[in-house]
Amino acid sequence: MSQFATIFEKIKEDFFSNPMSEKEREKYKLIFSPFATGFNYDDFLFLDTNTASENAHKFQDELYEFSTIANTIPREDNYWAVSGNKNDLLFNPFKIIVDNLRLLDTDTLKIEMLYSHQIFHKALNVIDEVDRVKYISFYDLRNKIIDEIRELKNSLNDSNKDAVNLEVSMKTDNLKEVENQWEIGGKKEIIENKIIEVIRDETKRFIKFFSEVKGKLETLSLEHSGSTFYRTHCNPNNLYKSEKLSWKRFVIDKNELKQLLAKSDLKKYEEIFGVDTDSNIDIESIKFELLFVNVLRGWFDEMILESPFWNINVLNKNEIDIPKITSKLIFVRNVEIEPVKNSVSNKKILEKGTFKNIGPFMINNNQLKLGKVIKLNSINKTLGVKRNSVFNVSSKIKQKQKRGNQNLSNLITSKQKQFVALAPKLRKREVVMAKRKPKTINAVNLIQPIVMHTFFISIKCEFYFFDSVSRTPLTVELQDIKLFHQDKPMNIKFSKLGNNVLTTNLNLNSNYKVVIDLDGYEYLEFNFSVKPLKPKDKIIKKTINLKKALVEEIKDEDFLLIGVISKEIVSYPNPINGADYI
């Protein structure tokens, strides 16, 4: 497990350092994302109502994106992702509940219905203490006798039948005597009438509160591209003002790194870091700034769900399932790693080849090569793709894992690497609509041909790399070039002739797709036919000119969404058994 996982343990430690009861602590869980997504302060201008009229379209887009992020129900405990399933958006199951629930008919209430419900004890606490103490003494004694009678009946068999029946009869008589005394000395009827009255008043208050929430649910709905969503805000509500935010700064030195590694169960972070050991950098220190952002929803209140004053009839419970909600968003910025100087481990990592991510974060590999402080960035900002593309990839991970029964850690590692590899093509697709050539339809082979490798004649091929503008040779590594045949990756070994020359032997008259992905330069893909210019040529030389990538500069003030804090919702509905709901 990467030492960098200690940053997540530090964030967890900071959150739970806030005063809260053990019961409250159990409700909250920090869930991190396998893809860090970058934002800047302009992405939160929807919080400034003064700017709404200046760019209404952008305002609406930002509102929709934030609502989708903040209202995704965090159903997984080990990783967080924005969901593409409408049932995973909090406002959809909540609206089904609000539109279809049935309210308690208090006229049907009887005290016997309440004895086993927690609301009975809450209402009992409203009663005067002296009367309550007397009432409870009889109530507890009654319950004790009822439990004893139940145990006796459960123990009944042929050998003890007479003795058990006699004891049950005696205890039943005792129960009647206690209930008679309860009526006189425990003010049973008076107190229970008061309890019913309290519950009826509470029901009226709930109905009023419910009507207010339902009204907000109706007035705070918006439309975006044919989808209904609900206006959602946050605290601090000035995320568009960088100078006003109170970021908390952390420095994890070598000693604290060891302490966190020793006391933490870092295996729980395997899903978001995957199983890639190539990114286990030997770290001297980690620096970052942290901001927890509270999610605010005027149209939602968990007290509605917890209340016993409603019930609902649905065939599919999944339609109203809200096990947890997103309570806070976790943002970080200025995340920096100081690698250990002259580390043997780090040198071995570099020898294995270029890697571009540490779990959910992107890095500049050259900073590690030069022994510099490594700045960690988001997937979308580094690769120059839209946040929505990142969210789409992460949202499909769980479905793919379920379909293929794959190990989640392996799947996430694979997706992280695929995203890095495919991002240049994705970025190009987002900028322009590529002209598609008509697909050639090949004749279908009814019999699978047998490939006779011994019939192939190979020829040496040399690839020369240059900067397209300055014409200077470019230093390339073996992993910077990949060959595909019929869209399948080929396991072809290259060797270096010089800093800017890669060579290999390829089958004469074959056709390949060549993919070049060199740090700092635009992704390049082209078709290569293994045919010499002259029949007698023994070497094919190919010049490859690469353009420098116009990557958006990542500003220090940009910040990264790396996960959420979820809050558990109690099981619901919680109706009073035997009561009517209309």
C-alpha cells in the first residue's frame, strides 16, 4: 500500500477530532474516490446569485453538476463515485416517499399499540416525574411478568405440562392484580390519555412540517437537459471567493508517516489506490490543505424519514431506499509529496517505466526523476478533459465489477491506467467532431485461418522522434510507443539506438496502428505499413514529428474533490403497529 494513503487517514483523523458522541460518530463514514476531480473558484459562481443573470446557461450547468455530485447516495463503503442511476440521486427516492406516504390516523390509536414502540417512551418523558416514576414501576413489573409467562409457555413439553400450566395460571392472576393496582396507584388511565394526547399533538406538528418540506420540494425543482433536479447549496457558501475560505494546512513528516502507517488499517484504501505497486513512492513528507464543505438541502430533512407518523406501500423497496446521504464534500488543494532523496525504491520505480498516477491523483513523472517536490493534481485538469468524463468512467465501475465478478481493486487500477492512456483521444473528441472514415467491411472467414509464423519475413524498422517546431531530437523511452494489429495490442519488443531512436523487427507487408504517448506532447496515432521504399532496402526508417501539448496550466488555487462524508439514515418506515395510516 502506498505511503501516500496516510493522507486519507489524516483527513479521517481530523474529522473525528471534532466533539461528537459515540452514537453520532458511528453514523459517519469517510468515503474516497478513485478519481480526484479538479475545480476552480469559477465553478461555484452559482452560489453568487448576483452573477446568475450574467451567464444563465453556465449558472444552470453549475447548479445541475453540484446537485448531482452532492445528492448521489453513497451506497458503497469502500469508494465513492457520482452515479449515473437516477435511483441513486437522493431527491428521486425522497420524492417518491413524499408523494406517496400515508399519514397516521390518530383517532385509531390505542395505548396497547404504543407499548412496543420507541415513541411511547419519548412521550412518557413528558409526564410529571413523580407520576412517571410510579407509572414506570407498574409498567416494568407488568412487562417482567409477561416475559416470564412467555418463557414458561416456550418451555412447555409433555413431561412438565402440569407444572408449567399451574405456574402460568398463577402468574396470569398476578398480572391481573398488578394491572388493577396500576389503575389505582399508578394513574394508568390518566397518564396514558396524556401520552395519546402528546402523540396526537406531535402528529399535527409533523404534518405541518411535512407540508413545508413538500412545498420546498415542489418550488426548488429545476430542469436541465430534460432531467429534473433540485437546487442544492453548501456551507461555506462563498466557494467562489478564494481569499475568504479557511483552508486547514497539514504537514505529515517522516515520523508521522510511520505512526499513521503503524496504527492504521490501510487495506481499506486499496480500492481507491488499486493494486499498482509501481506507484509506491518512498516519501519524506506530505503537505496539503483541507476543506470540508457542508451540503445544504432546503427540500430534504432526515427527520421526515425517522418519524413514526407515516407509512408507505411499495412493492419495490429499492425505489425508496436511502441508506446514507452525503453530509460533506472533501476538498484538498496544494497537495505535495517530497520524495526521499537518493531512494533506491524510487529509482527502481523509475526503471520500470513511466507512470502517471498515484491512485486517484495525477503526477508529473519528471518531478520524481529530478528529485523535486511532486505536485499532485486532478485527473481532468492534468489530462485536459471534462469532469463529466471522469464521473462517467467512475460511475460504471461498480456495474462492471458486478457483471464480471472482478476484484474491485484490480478493476479500479485497470480503469485508472486506461483513463490515462485514452485521455488524449477523449480530449480530442471533446474539442472537435472527428471526421470518421467509412468502415471497411471485410469478407467473413468461415474457417479460422492458421497463422504460420515461419512463413513471415521480418525487416528492421527504425523510428526517429523530433519536435515538430524546433526539429530537435526528442528523448523517448520504450514504453512511449505501442503497436496494434486489428485493434489488438501487440507484444513487440523495441530497443533504443539513441535517445530519440527506437527500433524493432516487424513482419514485411504487415499493417499496424502506431500509438505514441510521450509526456509533454500531443497523443499521436497513425497507420504504418511495413513496406520499404525500394525492394532491396533492408531497413525502413520512419520520422515522427510530435507537437507540444497545449495543456491548461494547473494553478495552485485549483482544488480537488477526493470524496465525501456520508451519514447513515435510520431504518424506515417506522410505523406504529396496528394503527391506521391514510
